Amino acid sequence: MTRVQQESTLDSQNRVIRRSAQTIRAIIALTALVVALVSPRAQSAAATPGVLPWSQPAPVATGLANAARPVLAFTSNGAAHVIWESEGELYYAARPRAGDWSAAERVATGTAPALLADRDGTLHLVFTDYFMGNHEIFYAYRQGGIWSLPTAVSRTTGYSTEPALALTAGGALYAAWMDNTPGYWTIYLGAWDGSVWSSRPVPNARGQIPALTVGADGTISLAWQDRFPPDQPSTTKLDIFLTDFSEGRWSLPSNISDRPDVDSYGVSMATTPDRNVHLTWIEGSNQVRYCFGQGNGWSLPQTVATAATVARGAIILAERGGWLDIAWDEREIVRAAGGLVGAAAWPKAEIVAIPIASLKDVTLAANWDGDLALGWVQTTDPKDAGIYTVGRGAAFPWRRWLPVSLHQ
């Protein structure tokens, strides 16, 4: 072979090698893209939480007097709904999937609302109101753009307040609240049969501020805060307790937080399809804590975040795909953190909003596509408060379009 022929052959081989290298790089890039889509946020321990950024804050209603405790819900048509209290009255506003918030509409006299939406688009609301000389829990629903008249839920001789609401996959509706009819605070549970609410105390559930959720298998999980032991209130700290109702009976309460040195309070809870229950609460005034489990098996509590000053109102939401979101306020900012179920540690929390005012009462909800909305009360003066919301896309948007053969 001549030198010219050798050089030509060598050039051809080099071109083949370069093309092969380009092909390999393309395959690697495509593989990385597929992995990123199928396993989003696998690097969550070091990544900024949130697949998509939160939107800019948008006002729902402003110029409110002593506004507090907004609650968000989404109906299956994509509309957002919010209820809040102001000067002892409950108000409602709605926003279609693509549109603006409606003007505020008075719903009823009352405080401490809890709100859920079912698959048929009915909104379910429970709240506290003072009626006929006593504080009771009431229920109202919205169908066809009209709110029903309130119906009594508690019907006890004691003070009833702080209701929580849960809905089963089959449409059964439950409410829990704190009540001092026995002479001390205990937790009551009610069930709606379509016309009348039941009302009875939960065995061994002595305490305050209940949280309620129902698993895919129909198990009712109830959590609350109480001092342990309860007969020594001046020397004991608050702990978080949980009991389950399954197969016709309540389990003995479990002490989830189990911290005798600091107070644990303000529990929020959610369930995932694997039947695990997920709880978050505030510990020692500035720590956001998290724990999950079921039955007698529970993880050790984890610290989600430690605020420099104070953390308040932690709330948890479970997205599809095993992703959890926790949000809270630190008086002047709203923070949120997200993590996969069972992760060894929570990633660093992100700042969602920094208003030029104090804020409180964070609420969190997801629409039927999994997109999130987060709301709060922003106050410059007790007589000048506003309800604000932000939103972001779901943590697992790929589930909407990848082949159905992938795990759901």
C-alpha cells in the first residue's frame, strides 16, 4: 500500500471513530434525559426544591379586617376555591382554570373553616359558630354555585371547635373536632350519612387541635396534641399522638413526637397510596418536624427545617409519585420544602414569598392534575389584610404523557 493510500485509510478510520464518538455522546445525552424524566429530582438532597418555580404572589382579596385561616381546594374542572374568616364571618371566592378570582361572597357566620372538594365538584365545609348559647361545629356544602344552609355537626353540651375534614375515595365524609363536654378537651369524630351527622368521642383521644385523614383502604387516621401525662399540665410538654380506626375499632394512641423536653404542636397529616401516614408539626417553636409510618411501625422524626426565630402552621401535602410538600410561615416569609417518601434527609427549604408585611396561616392544596397552590394571610394592619396565593407545577409532570406501562 502506498503512503497516500495509507493516509487515506487512516483518515477514513478517524472519521469513523469521530462519528462513533458523536453517536456515543448522543446516546449518553438521551439516556440522561430519559433518566431525568423518569426519576425527577433524584438529586433532591442537593437540589433546590420544586421542579418548577413558584409563581409571583397574586391577591385573592384585599382590604380585609382581621382576616385569618384561609383554606384552599380544587374541583375536578380545575377551578380553585378558597374560604377564609374575617370579623367572625366566613367568605368565599373562586377562580376558574384560566381566569381571575371572583369577588368575595359571604357564606355564613363562623370561624376556623376546613374545606374539601369531591370528584363530583361539590365543596364540603365545616366550621365553628356560636349558636344558642354554645360553640358548635356546622357543615355546609356548595353545589351548582349555591351554598346550602348550615347543618349542626357536633350537637354537644360542651365547647366544640377546631374542626378537621376528610373524604374517602368512595365519597364518605368525616369530621373531627375538639370538645370539652367531659370536662376536659377530647377529640370527637362525626360521619355524614347524607342528611345527619353522627357525633361521638374517640376512645382515649384526650387532647386538642385534631388532624384527620383517610387512607386508600378506608383506614381513618386521627392525630392531635396533648400533654403527657395529661394529669400534670404544669410540668409536662405537648406531644403529638395518633390513633387509627380500622376493622371496626380504634387503636391505642401512639406518641409520635415523644419529646419530653420541648412542646410539639400544630400537627398536619396526609396519606399516600402505600397506606403510610405522613405527619408534620412544630417542635420547640422553631423546628419543622416530619415522621411517617402506619400501625405500630413509625420512622424516627426528621427535622425538615430550623427557623432562625419562629416557625408556624406547618402543613403537609402528598403528591402523586411519592413526593411530599411541607409549607409554613416564619412571620415575615413563607417557606416550603419537598422530598421523596423515605428520603434520608429533607433538602434545604426554599423561600416562597417575602411580603412587605407580616403573614400567617399558610394553606396548601393540589388540583386534579397535581399542580400546587399555596396561600396565606398578609397583614399590614389588623384592618388591612389580604389573602394571597402562589402556584407551581406538579413535581411529577412526566406522568401525564409518558407511556402507561411505566409505574403509576
